[in-house]
Amino acid sequence: GEKYNFAVSVGEVASLNEIPFISTSVNPENVTQGRPFVFHMARVNPDEATVMAMIGRQVLNATKAAVLFQNDLFSSTNLASDIETAWEIQNGTVVSSVSFNES
């Protein structure tokens, strides 16, 4: 798909120029194989959500948040739920949670 082709192209350029590249969207072996500067890192939703909530509350001093997520992607739905939970743990208020379908 599009993300795969992008990761392969960027990975090739990164390797040739010895620039570290971390892909979080794809994990086929030929994206990273034989490329010492190309890595794959899987995100963990609760950790990502916690960091996002901490930045929102502690750095941006926001007290309210809205969550917009793609409801036909399982990962998006799960991350949205984790963000809502993390935001509330940081004593923030989620004022709206809105889903959309890309198709």
C-alpha cells in the first residue's frame, strides 16, 4: 500500500545518507533488512495516549480536549479510547468524541 511504498522509499534514502529513520506504520522485512539506519517501532496505545495527555495538560495547559477518530480502523478506535482515559487521569475534561468513516 501507500504507507509501505513510502516507508521503503524513505528507508532507502535514509540508509544511503546514514540518517536514522523509524517507521511506526509498517514492518515488512525489506523496509529494514540490510539497512542499518532504518528501524521499526511498534507504538503502544496506552503509552502514546499518556504522553499526549501529559503534553496537553502540563505543557499546553489545556483543560479540555476533543477526540476525533476514524471509526473503521480498529487501531484508531482503541487509541481514541486510551486518549480519553489518559486525559481524564490528567484531570482534563473530554468535551467531545467524534468518529468518522473514511469510505
